Amino acid sequence: MAMAFLGDVVVVLVVALAVQAEAQQSYVNNKQLNCEQSPNTTLGFVCNAAPSCNAYLTFRSTPTYNTPVTIAYLLSANNISDITPLPADSLLIVPIPCSCSSIFYQHNTSYTLKFPDETYFHVANNTYQSLSTCQALMAQNLYHLRPKMTLAVPLRCACPTPSQTAAGFTSLLTYLLRQGEDATSIAAKFAAAGADVQPNPHPLLLHSTPLWLFRRRSSHKSSNPLPTEEAPPLPPLSDMSQGIRSAMETLSLYKLEELEIATNSFAESNRIAGSSVYRGWFNGDEAVVKVIKEDVSGEINTLGRINHSRIIRLSGFCLHQGTTYLVYEYAHNGSLKDWLHKPRLDWKQQLQIAYDVADALNYLHNFTNPPYIHKNLTTSNILLDSNMRYMAPEYIETGLLTPKLDVFAFGVIMLELLSGKEAAADKLHETIGGVLSGDNVRDKLQGFMDPNLDYPLELAYSMAQLARSCVAHNVDVRPPISEVLLALSALLSSSTDWEDTSLTFTD
């Protein structure tokens, strides 16, 4: 491994047991420091293995991002809410989902520009510490930068190849080399974490920065445990479904008594209206418990393996006398339906929610194996977190259905966002075609739009066109969710500093 310079990125193989390894992804070197050059190596690591996986990023604390929760939000990492300040320049390891986008691996996040002098170079190399490049940002954000613009930020990551997996490697970690670091010093730093890299013959000083490891929080903590009796013995593995066996490897297994304590014996006051979901508290952390009177082992296995920042994560479950209890994170702002008819969501929030929904569906359709079809996407099961960001619904199923079913449902949701009306009562998917065709399109669109919403007419027209294509009667005409996601990303970037200008419409 050659001598590395500040700004280079190397992939460290994180393994279950310490074994000999070699770096499998090529160096980016310093080409990413010249934004005018666009070699492929500046766009990311080539997809040469699984389409998606769990990966890790490293990030050093700064005066602006000096707590786990602020760093996690910057990187769109899951389930990290620790607000404890970190020592300056602490090195953190952050778990993230990694997936193929086009021919490169990346983890998607977003960043809103705060200052007039921020550039693609600054965002990539300063804010994100070279986890992205100015070339990659420019490739996905074709706009002149201005304050309050939201950028799509692709962060570099990678997945193990089949040969690496066979050799015992489980994950890849993207690590930013500093001046004077090489594989030997990195190996020493990561040895305690079960990582190994190819040794380098050049002796260099080991950096003394402490190493921090992020782990996703479990609702079932070992500290301050709930009062429990000895857990009942589990049934033999031969009697358990494959889904349950797989889920037990990653999820917390609760006893019914623990759930009763958390939900106050499933008190009616804790029930979320119109559902079989109850709010509960586990060691001070708020969660929800969904009661299902049937075998949902397939759902448990599915949700236990899904890892995306916009999809509510299943944290645990309980099986008791034929009833299944699923424990999820809590979405503090309820469902999108609760907010749809209140004049509290502005244009940018609505567009951000639409983008997040598309991002989650794109993950389910294209980066899970096998692909998952939601089949029941409505505003009532789109849940919003405390930042009014989208978190996908808790009910995810698989079946022999086309992903275009979800695309149709998502188109209906976009129409509800635009109009402020309920889809079922107003048959929005049937009326949008007439709104966008014929004469007086401007007037008809303004009549269709939510009168309580302040919006840029040109962008609303573009979003309405996108929604119309999603609800097309012909399945083949509907775009794949990946194209919808790209279109929404462009609309989101254009929604900053908009002004209502004259517009000529074409069918």
C-alpha cells in the first residue's frame, strides 16, 4: 500500500475475527481536490459486489458537529440520539446502509447550505471531511449554489466482494487518511475493533486520537433492566420459522410482562387512535408496540434486515400464545395524514417528505434482496419524526407484485400533498390529467392546489406532472421509483429562493 496523503480515502475491512486482508478498492488520491477534473475515481467506489450492505464511515468531531446526534443527523445515520459532547477531534465510526447508485456505491444524505461562501469543494472536503467529492456533488446537483439550498450528498462506501465474504470479512469501513498515516498505523488503531488492513513497511507515528464506536441503540438495554423473571425457554430451532431464527440474531426478544409494564398493561390511553398500536416506554425511551393476532414471522424477518434512515426500524418482538408483538421506534409527529389538512406544512417540508418517501421506496425496490413491495402506501401510514422528515411505515410485506403498484400509490400521495385533499373522496388520480391538459392549465392548476399553501407555480407544475406520470393507468408508462427520486431531488434543490414567474405550459 503506497504512502497516502491528506484527503485520500482507504477502505478498511471490518471482520468478525482478525484475519489477514488487503485493500480491495482503489485510492482516490488527491484528484478530488481539483473540482475541474472528473475522473471516475472521484465519483465513488465501483459496484463490484452485493447491491447493498451495512457499512461504516469515520468522522472526526468538530466544533459544529461535536455530539453523536449532530454527526448522525449530518450523515443520515440510524438510531443515534446521544447528546453527550465529544472531545475535540474524536474519531467516530458510524454505521450506515450502503447501496449501488448507477455504477458506484454510495450512502445518500442531504445538506442545507448555510453560508453564501459555501462551495461544492467546501461541502465535500470540509463539512463531510472528504467522505464525498466536489465532482460527485456536482454530478448530482446541477445548480448554482445559494444559501438554504438543499444538496443531495453521496457519501463514499463499499460492500464486500464474494471472495472477501468467503474469507470472513463482514463489512467495509471508509476511513480518511491524515498526513503521516498509512496501513500500519490504521491497523494498530483498528485492531481492537476486529479490523485488519494490509501492513505497510513504512514506519510512521500512530495518531493518539481516541477511537469511538457508534452502535445502534436497542430498546432493550442491559442497564436499568425492567423487572423480569427468568425468561421462558425458547422452542427448539426445528420448530421455529426461518424468519424468527434470523430475527433473533439482530432483534431484542421481549417477554409479555415487559411489554405490559412498558405500555401500562396496554392501557387504552396509550393506544394510537384507530389502530392496534400502543405507545410505551422502555428504560425512558419512547417506542410503540404493535399487536398482531397472527403469525408474522415473514414480516419480522423482513423488517429485521432492513436498514435505511427513512424506514422505521423494528427493534424487538414478543411471541405469546399465537399473538405477535412488534416493538418499533416512535415517530413523534404522527402520520402525514394528521398534518395534510393543517396549514402547518410549507412547500419545502412537503417536497422534503415526498423526497424521503421516494428515497425509502427506492431502497425497498432496488436495494433489498429480494425486492420488497409495500402494497399499502397511504398518508395514514407515512410517519413523521420530530424533524418532520419521512420515516417509512411499519407494515412492509413482500409478494409477487410489481413495484409500479407502490409508484402509483406514491403518485396519489404527491397529489394529496399538492391539493390538500383526500385522494379517495376527490379521485385525484382521475382528475389530474384534465388539470394538466387542454387550455388554461395555469388557472386549472391553481384551482387544484391547496389554497393554504404558498408555493412556486413552476415547481408545483413539475411536481404535478411527475405525479400524473406515477398514476398513469398503463403500468409501463409509470416511471421507476429511482427516476422519481432523481426528479424530486432536482425539485428540492430548486425550491430555495424561488419566485413566482410567468410560465408557459405545454402538455
